[in-house]
Amino acid sequence: MMDQYFSQSPDVVSDPKTWRFELRERTFRFTTDNGVFSKNEVDYGSRVLIESFVLPKAEGDIVDVGCGYGPISIALAASFPERKVLGVDVNQRALQLAQQNAEQNRIDNVLFKESNILAGVSDRRFAAILTNPPIRAGKQVVHQIFEEAQQSILPGGELWVVIQKKQGAPSAKRKLEELFEEVSVVAKDKGYFIFCAK
């Protein structure tokens, strides 16, 4: 289990690679490695989330929970330079790559921090929380992300989630509806659902 992308120190040999990818009409350069999620390209779910996201009316920072090597955080920081974006993850290798990726794309309004879900930033509140949750970590972890997000959101803020239908979108929606006043399906694409919870 140690080499899973959601472990703290992936126990796999490092083999970094760098490639280019377009998100929100801008080309980014990403360096990835073994032991991180979707090392060969920005995964489809994250792409749909990135392209679908709209800023909420609430003023404040954005946080990407389970940021990996940083594509969501970096793409949104580039799109919304007036906002501060924080990426959190438990995977130390992914966080180092995320910082490197922010630097090589010259994005300076993004910061990366080690945190088990939002525990490491529990003193902060956010205007927008985004997550492509680690499905392989299990439903309990996914639901915990939703619960911690609900505690960490500013008034008028929003939680944005991408999840595949076959990986539990219906049960994720039910859980979100327990926690939030309003849950909408913003987009559906190739079996991926984008939920926005307010």
C-alpha cells in the first residue's frame, strides 16, 4: 500500500518526466514522477473540474484538497491572479513537484502545504474548496473531505467536487446533500460529474 499516491512518502523509485498541457486556454509545463496521481497527463476528471469552475461571489482564498503535483491549483491561480490559491496533500513527493511546477510556470499566487485533508489549515476559511478526491483511499476518506470542507467554507463559499458515476457519484451527492443547503450538478462529461455544494 505504501506506493499509493495518497501515502505520505511513496515507496517507489523516482523517475521524473516533464510535459506540456493546455488548461483554460493556457499551456503549462508540468513535471511529474512515480508515486503521484496521473503522472502522464492531467487526468480527465481534473480537466473537467478545472474547465467548469466559476469563482463564487464570496471573497477569499481557494483551496485544492489532494492537490497532487498541482494542476488544479496552478491552473486556477493562473486564471484568477487576484485570488490566493492553496494546494494541500499528504504526499510529500507530490508537494515538492507542485512547488516546482508553480515556479516553472511562474505562478506566484499559489502555495502548497502538507495537510491531511484540511487538518493542517483548520484555522482558515475559504471562498472555494475544490477536490478530485482519492477514490482508492475509500468512501470514508471521501466523505471526511466533504465534512471538513463544510467546516472550512466561508459564508457564500462553495465546494466543487469531481467524481465518476461508477466510482460513487450518487452516494457522494447524497452525502453532500446531508451537509450543504444546495447541491447542483454543474457538468457531466464521459461519466464524470461536477458537483457544486453551497
